[in-house]
Amino acid sequence: MKKGRAAAENFVKQGARVVICDLPTSEGQKLAKELGDANALFVPTNVTSETDVTKAIELATAKFSRLDVLVNCAGIASATRTYNFNKKKVHSLADFQKVINVNLVGSFNMIRLVCHAFAKNEPNVDGQRGVIVNTASVAAFDG
């Protein structure tokens, strides 16, 4: 939650209100309390679940009346070799599929569903209705 936490804190410092979407086991509720009820809302969310994301959007718009920005920070990794010669073990396909589901499908799920909320916004002077920021991991630079 490091990237998401930093983004939420920075947005609140700039006067924005934030919705923290993270797994129920995360420290999202604690962060929301630290940021203050008027500034933050925690909604337990699995980004791969259409139901969870839709609920988060509904609660966000109910509390703050509109959505203007989506920052996709959800991501997991599997620090496993494709083939471990010492253990004679092949990387689990299920683990790889879980990473793809969260990192790729989860990001797309958030994007596609939040765009519906953006569509309800009046365009600003630049014709924009909302902004999407997709983050990536520094692990992109590791082989």
C-alpha cells in the first residue's frame, strides 16, 4: 500500500478527498482515520471483483458527489523463478495467473467501471471529465 498511501496523503494535502480501495485485511481503514472522515473513505475492495469496485464507486459518489481521479496502485508479485534448478521446481501457473489477474485485469476493471462515473461529470475547460493514473512497479527494471 506504499504507493497508494503516498498518493492518498498527497491528494489530501492538496485539498482533495480520497477513497481508499484495498483488501479488507489492509491498513486502509487506519489510513482513512488518519486522513480524517471529511477527507477520506475506506472501502474494502478486491480490484478484480466487479461487485466490489461498483460498490466502491457508489459509496464514493454518495459521500463526495463525484469522482475526478483514479490512481491504480494495486499490484502483487511472485518472486519465483520460472524454473528453480536447485529445487527442481517449475513456477506455479496459478501464481502467475493471480499476478496477471490483479495487476492487469484488476487495473482494467477499475478503469472501465470508473469511466462510467467520469461520464457523468461535466467537462472542464480542457474537455476532460476525469483523469486516470496507472502506476507500475520498480520491478519492471529487474530481470
